[in-house]
Amino acid sequence: MSVEQILGRVDELAGRHNEMPGSQAAVPLVELTGGEPLLQEEIYPLAEKLLAEGYCVMIETSGERFIGGLPREVVKIVDVKCPDSGEADTFEMRNLEALSENDEVKFVLSTRRDYEFARDFTARHGLAQRVKQVLFSPVFEDPQGKWPGLEPRDLVEWILADGLPVRLGLQLHKFIWDPVTKGV
């Protein structure tokens, strides 16, 4: 699909008609995610056009690609991979300077070691003072048993014990539907 076709489909799904600004559509928020959106060169003009039409635009990214090429108005949700993710050294450190006060940084945690990494990274880089939200999310157990889950209660207790200025992020779809369900 072309950028124009995607914009037309977004307008249709959002209930935007004629010259109505995206901010007045039934659904004024567009979140671009899935795989790694920054691998697609068209993401930049798409984000610019969505903003120009008045939509609130968010992009959720793995953190391995530089976010500095995105318009500042785009809310960036940037993942920092923890040690037990198997992808710990993939974070693009230049992203720290490209973050704004409207952005979010997310850590998905599977162990106490991941928690301590996220806690220390957040403090070392002053994330709570630089971005809108720092999110700590517990990983769900793999349905095939490849990795264990982290109990949300354990994570909450660690956050409270350390008095961290972070928000607990839960993958609600995994509570509502079976965690193995795709496409929800």
C-alpha cells in the first residue's frame, strides 16, 4: 500500500470525513507498531501526513533504530531490551538524546536481574525526568515453556520497595484473551 492508501484507510477506520481534522475523528489516535516500524522508509512521510491531518501519532519501536528522524510531535514509545531478553545490546544509545518530554520508555522484564538493570538504567539516564512515562512490564510465560513469566505482583513489590517513579504496564489482551491468541 502507498502512504496515500494507508492514510485513506486510517481515515476510514477513524471515522474521519471530508475536511474534518483527525483530532475530531471518532478515533483521533494512530499508533504505528508491529515488527519494527522504523525499518520501513515510508514510516517518516506517513507520520508527517498523519500529523498534518491532525491525528495524534504514536510509534512503538524496539529501540534498536535511531528515532531522531521522526517528527518531534510523534509520541515515541521506545523499548530498552533487558539482559534476559537475549537482545540486551541492541539499544541505540543516541535515542536517549532524541527523546522528548512526550515520549515513553518501556522495559519488558522477565527476572529480578532485568528489573535491576531497568531500575539502574532509568536512574543513570534520568529517564523519569526526561520522558512522560517510564513503563515496567512483566513478561508473560511462554506458552511452549521456552521462558518463565514474571508475576506482576513481584514486580509491583520491587517497584514499591525501591520507590521508583515508573508505571506498571500490563499487556491487558493477555488477561482478556488466552495469552497465545494472536491478532488481538
